[in-house]
Amino acid sequence: MTALPTTARAAVLVEAGKPLDIIDVPIPQVEPGAVLVETLASTICATDVHRWEGGFGGAVAGPIILGHEMTGRVVRLGEGVSRDSVGEDLAVGDRIIWAHGFCGQCDQCVIEGQPMLCGRPTLYMATPCSAFPYLTGGFAEYCYVFPNAGRVKVPDEVGDAAAAAAACALRTIVHAFDRLGGIDFRQTVVIQGAGPLGLFATVLASLSGAFRVIVIGGPSQRLDLAREWGADVTIDIGAVPDPAERQALVLEATGGRGGDVVIEAAGVPEAFNEGLGLLRVGGRFLVVGPTHGATVPFRPMTMIAKQPTIIGVRSAAIAHYGRALSLMRRHRDRFDWDALITSTRPLEDINEAMSSMKAWAEIKPAISYPR
């Protein structure tokens, strides 16, 4: 067995709003059922930026390693681990992506079959890196896959950074479309937001055979990719900053009806009420973007006037991770998944990459770990 180093470099959050520190973190022994991987690529999510800025509870309880979108190569298998979560043989050297840990012993996990709603989850970028198993975030040279975390092998046809993006944005959209239900050839889908969630929603709406896909967002680099990935109409919020004008454009494109399906993937407080305004009477409103925690004024009369179906989505189960990778493999010739990755930087430049993501200067920055 190849010897491993005793520590790994990691980017840790010590104080919200402050630059991440690069420190050495212990590499743990591997428990039964767990897996240790060397990180091949990590991608940055808006959730990482929100946590960095102080969202999700504000104060940091001890230094934590940020990052939850990562691809790793197996270097240690815990006792009893010989397969991934879908039954494929798993060995040292295989590439995997993995989920948060769900308890598997609660009503949501077992009775409802909704592990993403688990009441006792084990989450990445939530446990201080000063405590075992230390490597509990994606911005590190090695990462620990919890014993209760699902894991799936990455197909050879999918690159490291694209697979990392599938481990959050795409698996969430796969779950979201499950909850949404079918889209038929008559229906128009309006997608608010042209970030990774909105772009992957564009892919699935296109593959679902929607009559028309309209994407509202910006900047132009993102909208260019949205058109490549299936958008029929794009509306640049920089060129059309007035929500009323954007609504008029959507109504014009839909014969005055509005969208049959509106997907809120923008994640800004203003998008919720705007999205309801873009929705036709009796339409479906899929809410997947907000992680801001803001309170949004809402007119309950809208629920009567429009009789909408409002669908919320939280995270995903390991089945959605596996299906996300299958989608990438199946449609690799139609969609250039690597186009989502707009830069690759070493771990030492993590703060630059986070700032770039915060400023909307990129779609999806990646962190690499050359060895």
C-alpha cells in the first residue's frame, strides 16, 4: 500500500468575510464504510460564496474547510467497502463523486424515501477541521467520504471538473425535474438565472422537448452558453434591468400567457415575485435557487388568482448524483460540459477564485491539485 502524507493542504474559513487561510490539516485513518480520496478538482458554488460571506448562520464554529463540489480518486477504502452506491466495483484508483451523509434511520430517510430531508445529516463544510475526520470540505488536497455518504464512480468520458459540478448543480436540477414532473412539446419553460443551476435547467428543459426555452440572466458569457445548450430566447438583465419590461418580453414570446413552467434558479430575493409574475395561470413554479435567507413580501391572493403549483427543492440523493453523471456521459457529444468551467486555479489562489465567482465574472471556477 502506497504511503500517504500525514497532512493535507486545505483552504479554511476562520472568520466570515475574511480571506480563506491555507493550512495543513491531518489526514485521518479511515473508518469502516468510509473512503479517503485525493482531490482531483473542486468547483466553486454560490453556496460556498454565501458561507464565506457569513450566510447560513453567520459565525463560524471553528475553522471549516469550504467546498462541496469535488471529484476525487480513491486512495483508501474503509473496511467493508468494495462497491459504490449503485453496485459498481470500487477500488483504489477509481474516481468518484459523493453526497453528504444521511442517517438512514429516520422517517424521511426510510419511510418517506427522501434522504435529502434527513433530520440528522452529516454535512460537508460544516464540521470544524480541528476534529476527526478533519477533511470535511472540498477545498483540500484530500477529502474524507463519510461512512453514511453515498458515492458513485465517474465515467471515463466525464472530466474531473465537470464531474465536480455535477455533484451539486446538476444533481440538484435532476432532482428538481423529478419533482416538477413532465414537460411536453406544447409548453414554454422560463428559467430565471444563467448560472450553473439555470444552465443545467436549460439542458434538461431542452432534452425534455419543451416547445420554447426562455432564459433570463447575465452576463453575456452565460447567455451565450445558454443558447448553445438549448435556449431559444435569452433576456439580458443588464440590457433589460426593469422587471416589468422583462415580463412584457416573456408575455410577447408566449402570446400573452406567460410560462407554463418558471424555474427560479437566480437565487436573488427579487426573483421570487418576478417569477410568479412570469407564470401563466395554472402554471408550475419550481424554486431551486434561493439560498440567501432573505424575507420576501408576498401577496397570498396570487395563490388564488393564478392557482399555481409551487415546488421547492432541497439538495439531492445519491441516485440523482448517479443520474447526473449518466446524463453527462450520454449527451457528451451534444453538450460541451467543460464550457461551464471558466477558469482553473491552484489552491493557493482560492480567494481570487471566490472573489471572481462573487462578482459574476465567471460561470464556474475550478480548483486543481497538481501533484
